Amino acid sequence: MKIYLYGMVCGSNSFKLNEFPTPDEYTEIQQSYRFPGGETGTCGAVLASLGADVKMDGTHIGRSTSQLVKDFYKNKSVDLSSLTFDDSFEGLEDYVLISGKERTPLGTFGRFFADAWKSGIRHWNKPKESDIAWCDAAAIDDCFWDDSELAAEMCVKLGKPYVTIDCKYDSYIHKYAAVSVISGEGIGNFYKGMTREELFPLYVQNSDGLTIITNGGNEFYYGRKGVPMKTFQPFKVNVASTLGAGDSFKAGCTYALALGTDDDELVRFASACAGVAISRYPLQLEPPTLEEIKKLMNR
């Protein structure tokens, strides 16, 4: 199985706390780790664990994260040859505070995109058609403006099915996606104040693919144009950390899409993949395996 990923790769510093701090109060750090992260970085690690051959492209890897990324993926089935390693660029990192089922991310992504808008200098690559021609299926993060749309256009041109996450319902990338996943974060970014019930028909009407609107650990919606909406209750697990849950769900969707499963099985597989991922911290040390996912699905 050959999977192409286009999107965000960064350094991720996570801190598991006894409890979230309040102003002027001390809280203990239980565990802390630094691994490659981002929607694409984490998805790549999960897909490699599932046995897929992965090719990643997207964010330029700066001097602060260059060695981190090279070392982490060197023994994994993840091809980094399309990425740009640029020592003139500091590199992107985030910082995530975790306590129980909650997490708070901190970073400079707003500044990263604002600087690109002002200067015209984009610290990410354009997708390469040869990479997309190589793959069986793709996953595209809708974060790099017209370049993300270009990746979707290349997939359509070459007949490659793709998964995307958190895009607008009237966007090109949603319209032609084989699977489009919308999270609570995506709703908050684009349609604050609207409910999942209001948004679901808008997404379904604007695509011939599968639409999934997730809801954390609660029952979520999925379906296609012309058929009744379905619901799914995620698998119950003991949650160690929700960090990487959405990225693992996306990885599960992409893997199942490449296998050619039906919609119901795809949703079950993706949910189980995310369920295994959140049952340990950090998931980069023990990404989900096929055996674990199948065990959870059959439990």
C-alpha cells in the first residue's frame, strides 16, 4: 500500500500534567516528550505502523527540527525525499499541555501564515505530480491555501482518491474528496455558532464522497448524498491522552480507503485506530498496529 501525505509537519513538545495550572499556582509535569507532529507528521507515523509505504511533503523542515525529523523516521517506511530541509528557516514547533482528556496547544502558526501572506515567502512545498502518481491513495491537509487545492486537483487528474480534514463545505478540496472529515475544531474555525446537524446536509450536498463530522468521544455523523445520515458511537477506551486523535482517525480513513472498504467498515476502522492511539501517551512511541485495531473492533 502506497500513501501520499501533503500537509503540516512540525516539532511537537508535549507535557502531561497532574492538572491544568491556574494563575500563580504550580503544577507538576508527569511526563514530557518531543517528537515530530502536525497533522501529516503524526499521520505518517501511524500509517507506517500499519504497514503502509508513505511519502510525505508539505512544511519546510527548519534547523530546529531537521535532525529530530530525520532521526524519528529513519527506521520507518516513510520517504522524506520530497520534503525541503532548510537551515535558513527556524522551523515550526508546537507546545501541548495535556491533562486527562483535555489538551491545550500553543504555537506560532498564526504568525507563520501571516508572515507568508505579507512576504509572499511560503515555507512549504508545492505538491509534486510524480509523488501523487506513485500513490494508491492520498491525504491532504487543507492548510496551504491554493497549494493544498493544487494537490487535490492533481489527485483528481490522476484518479487518486484522497482524504481531507477540516475544510469548508463549498471548497474544491471537499467537493472531490473520497472522504472528508470535519472535527469540532474545524467547525469552530469556519462555522462558529453552527451545529453539526445544520452543517451535515451542507457538506453532503456539496460532495459525492463520504462526509464524516466527528464529535470527540461522542456519537458522530457520517453519510453521502442521496442516502440517510448514519451515526456511530466511538469505541470506549481508557484515555491516556487525546493528542493525535484526529490525526490517527485520518490515518485510519486513508488506510481503509486504500483497501477499498465500504463506508461502514471505514468508519469503524478509523474510530478504532483513533481509540488505540488515545489509549497511550505518547502515541509516537507506540503507534496503533493492525492487530490492536482489529482487536478493538472485535471486542
